Amino acid sequence: MHELVHSLTRLLNHIFAAPLTALLAALGIHVTRPNAPINDGLTEELIVAAVMLLFFIVTRLTLNVEKPGTAQNIAEVIHEFVSDQADSIIGHGFEPFVPYATMIVVFVLSCNCMGLLPGVHTPTAEPAVPLGIAIPTFLYYNWEGLRANGVVGYAKTFLGPIWWISWLIAPIEIISNLARVMSLTIRLYANMFASDLLTLVFFSMIPIGIPVIFLGLHLFVALIQAYVFMLLTLIYLSLAVAHEH
């Protein structure tokens, strides 16, 4: 499996290395390996994205009210779970945020579980991957906050409830908001890196029997971290779109 991923990475670099390096250079980003800017972690992300896209296309094309198929049943379970979480956290008007939260939990869980495949490294155990998920999440909930409250109204949420100490609260709230990117990134990266490392160590020491326990632990960590990422996304959304009373 590792060789398959690595071969696909080489193919992607052969096709996209030159234009991608030129684009990054135009943005002022220095590429350490201009001939191979795409690594295995990004390739694994693309595989997960392609499988997700295929799954949802198949689900859409095979929708049947009377005889739902396996893909539809799975999609409905995921949708119902995410909707229940969004409803309990955001409350009224949660529906528009369900698709993004669903995408987050499915994508993060799928990336986390890549490490269960023989010879495949968990993509979320590389800091760039969680960061690449955290930044769009940060931009998304702030954009939704601006849409819901307007520029002035959203700015007021950073000032606190007491006007005469707003000069003190505002910097703290702004720094806290910006730190969420780092918090989302480090939480996911550190947990998946530790889980990957622990599994690798025990596979190296005792290659038969015992490592199965740690594969189960890896799956448990993968589930928990995907759920936590989705939960924090919904919490940040609820805070951003809440109207001042």
C-alpha cells in the first residue's frame, strides 16, 4: 500500500511539480524540494477527498425512499448524528452548517484511519494537514459570524459585555480567536502523531498479536479526534453566529 501511495505521489509531482512550484514562488513561499513539492501526506489527503466525493456521488445517484442502499444508510446515519450535534450546540438555524460539519468529521476521520492500512502513514500526523483543515474552519466560522451579525455587530462580540473594560477584553478575545487555529492544529496533530508512534513502536518490538490492541487504540483515537474537531467547529460557529441580546 505504501508503494502505491508513493508511486501516485511521484506521478502527481511529475505532472504538477512545475506549475505548483511556480505558483508558490509567486506567493512568496519557498519550496525546499521544487521537483517534488507534493508529499505522501498530501497524496493521501487527495485519495480521501476523491473517495469521499465518489461516495457522495454514488449516494446521490442511488437515492431511494422505499429501498435505501448501503451508501444511503451510511450517509443518513452520519447526517442524523451531525444534525443532532449541531442542533444541541447551535440551536435554531443550525441547518446551513451541517454540510460543513459533516465534511469535517468524515474527512478528518478518514485521514485518521489511513494509518490503519499496512505501511501507510497517517496524514493528520503531519502538522501541515491539520493546519490545512484548521485554517478553512477558522475562515468559515468568522465569515458566518460576519454574515449573521454584520461587521459592526461581529466586532462587538470581541468587546465583552461591560463597555468600560472593553479595551482590556478586546485584545484577549482577538488573541484567543486567532489561537484557535493553533489549538485545532496541535490537538489533532499531537494525538495522531503519538498514536502513530505508539503503534509503530509496538509493531517493531512485537510484530504479532499485541499490535492489534494498539490498532484498536489508534481507531479509538481517530474517532475521538474527528468528533472533537467537529464539536469545536460547531462551538466556534455557535459563538460566531450568536446574536447580541
